[in-house]
Amino acid sequence: MVLYTDGLIEVPGSSIQARQEQVKITLAAHRDVPMEEFMDTLLRSSQEKRNGQPDDICVIGIDV
């Protein structure tokens, strides 16, 4: 389970729906890796999309 604030998916020049879809794709592609590794990948991907533009992001990942 992954919970996140809007800072993860609100990226200037991108639609929120497209970013939500990217989160789903990233989750599906990393479903067999440890949660910590997935979270690093997810945050890195978000930072790359921002092109250096800061925003507050909170992500909580829970293995169930």
C-alpha cells in the first residue's frame, strides 16, 4: 500500500492523471522489490520529472 500527498503527482507541464498512471506503472514494475527500494525509485522518478522545481512530498509505504 502506498499513500502520498499531491506533491508527488503535481508536476508543472504534466497532467495529474498521467502522473497517477506513472505511479501505478512504477508500483507494478517494482512489486517484487523491498518497499524501501521502491520508495527510493518512486521519489527519484518524481524529482526527475520536476526538473529541479521543489515541492513538498510525503510518501508512506506499507507492506501488507
